[in-house]
Amino acid sequence: QVQLVESGGELVRAGGSLRLSCSGSGRTSRYDTMGWFRQAPGNEREFVAAIRRSGGIYYADSVKGRFTISRDNAENTIYLQMNNLKPEDTAVYYCAANINRIITSAVGNQRMYSDWGQGTQVTVSS
């Protein structure tokens, strides 16, 4: 059974930093495209960042310059370094992945991702 597990979410003050991790298990093949989405209360789930096995990286405009996505291909793991956090970053952060390459124009489309984690809560206080 395929499983993605996120960790690292917690309560932090505005201006602080957090590092989220997401590891995939139970799959012998390796994911090509992995990403992060988030959902704040009352809002739809939105794209945050994505990274391909080949190294292609994509960010939502709202996090560019503050968040950095990276991955360890050998461990099927991705990370999200979040700096200068703002109260509006408060959300449940979800890891998502697809064994196949997602085209550039679709990396922000949650329907393109086949596997999802349970989410980790990030709360930024003002």
C-alpha cells in the first residue's frame, strides 16, 4: 500500500521558519513529480510548490522568495523550507505525488496527483 507521510507542521510566530518533510513508502517505483498543496479553513486546497525528479521546480506566486522545495530522490522524500512565515500561510499542508511526469502547465492542478498524504497543520500567529 502506497503511503505519503508528512511531518514538521507546528505553531510558529510570524517571521519564523519551518521545514516540512514528506516521505513515500510502500512503492518500489519512484515518483517523478512531487508537490505541496495547502488548505486553509473555508478555502479550497491550493498549490504551493512542486519538484520533478529531473530537478524542475515550480512555485505559487504567493510563496516565491520565501519557500524552497527540495527532494532526496534516493529516499523518495521532499522537503519544504518555509521562511518569513505570515499568518496567511496558516493551513493544512498536504504532500502529493505522481509516478508519472506532470507537464509544466499542470503541476499546480491537484487532479494530476495520484497519491496524497494526510496533511500536517501549520499555524502562524501574528
